[in-house]
Amino acid sequence: MKNLNMIFAGFGGQGVLFAGKVAAYAGLIENKEISWLPSYGPEMRGGTANCSVCISDEPIGSPLVTTPNVLVAMNLPSLDKFIDAVEPGGTVLIDSSLIDKKVERTDVKVHYVPASAMAEEKGLKGLANMILIGKLFHEVCAAEGDFGFCTSETLDQAIQKCVPVRKAEMLGFNRQAVELGAACGT
């Protein structure tokens, strides 16, 4: 497996830390080496938030991702902040409902996913992050075989682990959002 060095970024309240946690748990369940390093401003909701997630077969030297091979950007400030750091050949997922800017780089694979609009349309408000997790799984795990870090069953186990018991009613909605993201085109 190629090392995955991912950054999930957006505003606080968009669920970027949760999305990163789901990816990290999936790697953990698959017995990979993982790290999850959250970073957010003093105000959780509305402030900036991002997290670095590393998934590897080898020990991880630093949990801080400075040159990601995957970027999930849920707002324009996050895209602007991290796009130049993505390594050539990397994958970029953008919530195109909230970001109307196109990536000028030609050395990265970019997927424009109207995740927020899709979530609203399907009655999954607040789950754009999980739609992007579904797209990430489809593009990185399912499409590239050995590059992938988990199976769909493992991803579902990670979601079950990350959705708190007090929000158990959200489990089905999270699963639906992941399926929607995995099935959407670019």
C-alpha cells in the first residue's frame, strides 16, 4: 500500500475532523499504522478546522502532513491554503457546492463533488463530509486496488465506531451519505 497522507479541511462545524477520524479508524481496523492530528481555531463552529491523517504499512515519523497526496477541501480558504502543497499525482476532492473556483494545477486529479447540495437534496443536511468520504473511498480505495487502505466493510465498521451511541439514529444517514458519494460522478 502506498502511504496515504491526507488533509481534511474546512470550517468548524462541517465535520472535517469527524471525516478524518473515520478514515483513521478504517486504517486502524485494517491494522495499518495511523495518525490523526486535528487542528482548529479558537471557535469550533465557523472557525477554520483541518486534520492530518496518515495511513501506512510502516511506522509514521510525524503526524503532521505537509505534502498531502490527498486533500479534501470543504471551503475556499482551505483549498487556497493547501492546494499548492498537494504532491504531484495527488488527489483533490472539492465540495463544489461551496467552492466555485477551479484548480489550475494539471498535475493532480481533481474531483468536484457538490456534496453540500447533494446532502441537502437527499435530506442528509450536515453530512456533506460523509459524501466526500464516500467519494474518497471510491477514488482511492476501490479504483486503485493496492493503493486502498480499507474495504467497504471496514469503512462501515469505522463509521459505526465513530458515530457516538447518543447519535445512533444517525448511523443509517451516514451510511446513505457514503453510498451517495461513492456513486457520484466527477
